[in-house]
Amino acid sequence: MSDEKKGFWAGLRRSMTAEAGERGGSSAAQTGVQRPRHAQRSSPAPPCEPTGLKGKGREDVNGHSYESSPLSEWPPPGVSSQEELTLGHAMELISRGVPAHKGHKRPIPHRPEQYYALYATTAGNKGDETDAANAHDSMTQLMTVRIQGSSAPAYPWDTLEQPSQAFGIGSRPGTITLNQWAFLSSNIPPMMELRDPGINPREVTLVEIFERLKELEVGLEDDNDQLMYRNLYKRFLKDPDKAVSPHRSMDRQITDLIMVLSRPDWLDFTLPKNQVVTKFIYDTSPENHPRYLKFFHQLLLSLELDLRINSGMHNDWAKSKLMEQIPPKIQWNLALSRRWKDNVRIEQYGKTADEVRLRFKLRKRQGGC
């Protein structure tokens, strides 16, 4: 009995131990947990290397990592002091966010090669596109005139005034642009003395001048050759070839207007002292009448020239080429014409300056500032 009991309990223990062993083995197999006989110290996991990250911790093609924040020391982290940087890596480290400048040396039209103008253009480098102030914020759109066209100038040599005011005022208060400095080293030739034009303007009154200025507010009659010829030569110019070959073509009229405006007795608007024209407009005293009359006579002839150059009969290429040939003194007359045409209207006129009433299109906007 005792042997049988002993055998029974012994068998029971053996079966329970076997079931526990099967359950433990199954659990270990399922979880993948192994219980080593001797515990070992685990080594630290290797650091994760970022891939495809932007900004901090980013790597370039050479395997160097660098910070996106501004550099405060050299060499930058991850770069040896003896290592030669590629252009792209150097630009990324040193020039990120600053403008990139390019110098230009351009010849002066119709002058010897010893004369030239220097400019600097600016392109963006993941930052500001220019070192010049915003045209609207600085009001430079009222200080600059494009030689041809009405849109904003793309390059500093596109403007009549030099150095260009559109590319002159710096983006930071109290600064100027690199182009402004570059132009100061240009070799500009002296103004050429023009020969006797051989064509003369007619004597006119203030009423005749303002009557024609008022007519031109609606445009030039370039669709009627006879009327356009009569309005110019019977009222304001003397046609030297009237008896033989009248100057009915627009090309001949443009030439005549350029020649007559080249006379030395007109106001010279290339001089800065004459570029603030309010002193010619607002001095309506009797003593100033001769100068008042001359200013508006010159303005009228300039407007006649401007409207013929920009007539719809000419394409943009022809206009651009013609403007390149016109002397600076005449170009400044055209600038005066353009400002007048865009901003001033005549409300009233008479025999004397104090009877003239003008309306300025920008006055309302200026008053609201």
C-alpha cells in the first residue's frame, strides 16, 4: 500500500511538473524571452542617424551635418579647418539669406570706349530679392522715370535719372544700395554741344499754348495726317521745306521736334536745380511771365514729341531703339511730358498766368497721407 501510494504521488508530481514545463516553454517561445543563466550588462543602443531631415541636424551630400542657425564660429561644426568647401556648401553656410550682387560695365551710346557706366544688380539667395527699399514704402515710384514703358524698371540702366532712384535707397533706413555706390565710379562724358538745329518755333501766346495742351489731353490726331501737320506747323513750328516737300510724315515731324527742342535757349532739365518744376508753375507774378511762357511752350513741344514717339503706329522695338538715340536733354523733356500727361489736367486758362487753374490727380491721395 505504501509502495502504491508512493508511486501514485510520485507520478502525480511528475505529471504536474511536465505540464508546467510545457506551459513555460510555450510562453517563452511565444514571447521570445530567454532567461540566460548569467545576467550580462547590456550595451547602449547606437544613436539614430537622421535621414531626410531639414534644418537642424541636416546633412549635405558630403556627409557633413551643420546647423541652420547663423554661424558664430569657424570652422562650422562637422567641417575640418583644412577642408575645401564646394561652392554650394560654402554658399549654404556663408551666404544664406543675403542678396547676391553682380557688377555690370556698360558703354555710353555714341561716345568713345573710354566712357562707361557701372551698375550692380541683385538677386535673391533664399532671402531678400534686392537690397533696395520697397518702391511703394519709399515713394521712389514718384522719384524715378523709366526711359521707355510704364511698368517698374527691371534694371538700374532702364531709368532716365542716373544713378537710378528706383535702385538707390537701401532697404534699411538711412542706407543706400550697392548700385548707388558703383555708379559713382562711372566715367560719364560731358554733355555734347548740339549744332544749330536750323528749325525755329513760332511766336505764341499763353492762350494758344494752353488751348493746344487742353486738346492733347484726349490724345494726338495721328489718324489724320493733314490735321496733325496743320496743328504742328501752322501753329507752333515753321516748316523750312513747306514749298518743296512738306514734313507730313510722322518721322519728319519727330526729327523736327527733336531739333527744335535742342536749341540752347530752352530750360535744361538735366540740371537738378530745374527738376523741381513747381517753381516754374506756381510763380504767376507778372515779372515771371516770360519764364512761365517759356516753360509751358517747352512743355507743349515736348508733349507733341512724346505723343508721336508713343503713337500706336510704332511698335515697341522701334520706340525702344529711337529712345536710345535721343540725347539726354531731350529725354528729360519727354520725362516732363509724361509726368504732366499722367498727373495734371487743365481746368481754366487765360491770357495771364494768374488765370490758369490746374488740377493735380495726386493731390487727393497726398492729402489723405
